[in-house]
Amino acid sequence: MSYIPSFDQDLRSCASHVIYVTTENDEKEYEDQDPGLRTPPEILEPVKEASAENDSEESDSGEELDIFNSLTCSYCSDIGEKKAENQDRYLEKTSLPSYRDDTSQYIAMGVFDGHNGYTCAEYCKSNLHKNIAGALCNFGKENLKESDIRKAHKIAYNLTDKNFMKHHKVEISGSTSVTALFYGPDEDNELSLYLSHAGDSYAILGRKDGSQEKMTDDHKPNRPDEQKRIEALGPDVAQVVLVNGCHRVVIKSALSGGNMGLAVSRSFGDDEFKSSGSSGKEVISSVPEVKRYIVNREEDDFLVLASDGISDGLTVDEVGAIVRANRRSPHVARAVVEAAGKKGSKDDRTVAIAFFDWDNELAKQHQEAECAEEGVGVPTITFHYPESIGL
């Protein structure tokens, strides 16, 4: 039993109870476990968000860089066609608390795509970033290494998953996720972007030269490494089956005795797939893939986090083109969501966009547009779609 520094709800320093503290042997055992079976040390969730007042660092030119306010964001989520409720959720940019001696800041945002209800997605939105902050506290007061931040994400994802299923034992819902953590300045005086995902929610990085890149690789049952992991459990435990053009992980339900399928191979929740129905073996994993990217202030333009309802209607290049065509609008995320629906997506559609707005010019344009809409009642918003989109 031990205690670590943490924060209360008013962001005052306090002690936080830790039931389990890792040692070098514990960490090695955690790393050596199968990705679907890792159980992290249990930590207390820290707090909500920290104040953004001190979220600044010095740039290479000596100018003070306010990371939080240099991310000009737009968010939108819309219910899918013939859906009873929107099961997606998103986390707006949030400054995480830190007790470190350095001047680094931690800013999180995310998209969570729920299925079989919204409960799991809502839980992840409310708790995952807090667990990431709590896990980061376990690595001491010195500058964090890349391996520390990667491990903290895996601990936090797994802890969030275990806590959700512990406190929602009769809940059948699940959720995919994609999260972004901006961290800087790091030990090399760089601004790092850590992208983590479980499932088919995804991230796109847009650059100033007009190009864009998908930064994540969907966890689909037919992805070669995921299919190999699942099939290694044996056909009596789980199978990857093509159903109506969609590959699914299929298990035998311990509750109904019938077959049940899931179109992703990693997620939060989905309790029966975590104990794999009647076999008791875990098939669906909550362990994320974590990718570090060093933000280039001269070349990088924006980051998009999206649920798969967007990819059902738009390609990566189409998303990038729509974001650029509507970047001056504070409703740019809505432009992407509406376009995906018009292009045939029938799923819930959610987008979170962060522009790298180092001089805050875009933020001023968004504020001016919002001021112009005030007092107009329901303003008419016109979006611009490149001809290549076909809208």
C-alpha cells in the first residue's frame, strides 16, 4: 500500500491511495502478457481537468507558446439514420493536471463510438483522460520518457475497461475510441502528439501542403495480426466470419446460447467478448495501439479524430478537402459530419478537429463568425464542398 501525489476536485495537491504499486518485475510481467490479457495496477482516478492558464512553453524563437489556446477546435456529433439514440461521444480539448517539476503540459481530446447503447462511450468520455493523468503520475517527477507515456496509455485504457465492467455488470454496451494527448515540451524540447486507439475510430493528420495521412490502423477482425491472435484461441472459442460483407468476431453467448458477433477486434466494454461467452477466454482486447508523432509547426495544419460513421461516407482525402474548404467556419466539424451523411453513411457520425493555430488568427476568425451569428435566431450556415466530393 502506498500513496502518490494527486489533485482534488478543486485541483489542490493531495495524496491519492494506490492499492498496487509497480516494481521492475511487475512492469516486465505486464509487458510480457498477451495484449488481450494484461491487467494494470489499479489506481484511483485523479481529477477532472486542470486550468489552462499556464499551458505555455517557449518556442525555438523564444516566443511563448500557449499550447491549449493554440489548438483551435471544432466538434460535431449527429445521430445515424433510423437510430433511436446517438451512441457516439467526444471529449473536448482538456488540460490534464500534473505535479511534475518540469513545465510540460498535457492536453487530451478524444472520440468514442458506442455500440449496443451509449453507456460505455459516456463512461470512457468521462474517465479515460483522468486515468491517463493518474497513470502518468506513477512515473515520478522527472521528464517523461516515450516508453512511460506509452505504458501510461495502456494502463489507463485497461483500467477504464475493467472499471466500467466492474461497475456496470449488467451492461452489454461497448465502445471503440481514438484519443490524442499533446505533451510538451518533452525532454528534447519538442511538442509530441500521442495517438491511441482501440477499434475503428481513427485519426487524420492534415498538412499545409494539402496532403493528409491516416495515422491509425483500424482494429478489424480480418486485419492479419488481429485475425491471427483471435484464431489462435481456437475455433471453439472464437471465429472470424464474413457476414453480409462485414468481417465479425463470432463467439457463442454464455447467456443466450446462440452466436453473437462484433465488427471490431478491440474495444471497451463488450463483457461477453472479454470473457468470450461460454469459453471464459478473452477475445476482444482493450489494449490500445499508441503512436508518437512530433508536431512540425511549419508543416502540420490540423488533426481530425473521427468515428467510423465518417469513413462510411468519406475517404481520408475527402475529409481533408472539406476541412480545408471550411476552416474559417467554427462549424467546420459539422461540415464533415453532414457530408458523410449525404454520401451514404447511416451510422452515428462524430468528428473532433484541432487546428494548429500558433498565431491564433483562426481562433479570431471563428470568434468573429460566432459573433455575427448572435441575435440572428437560427443562422443559415452554408458549407463549401470541393467539386471532387460530388455534393
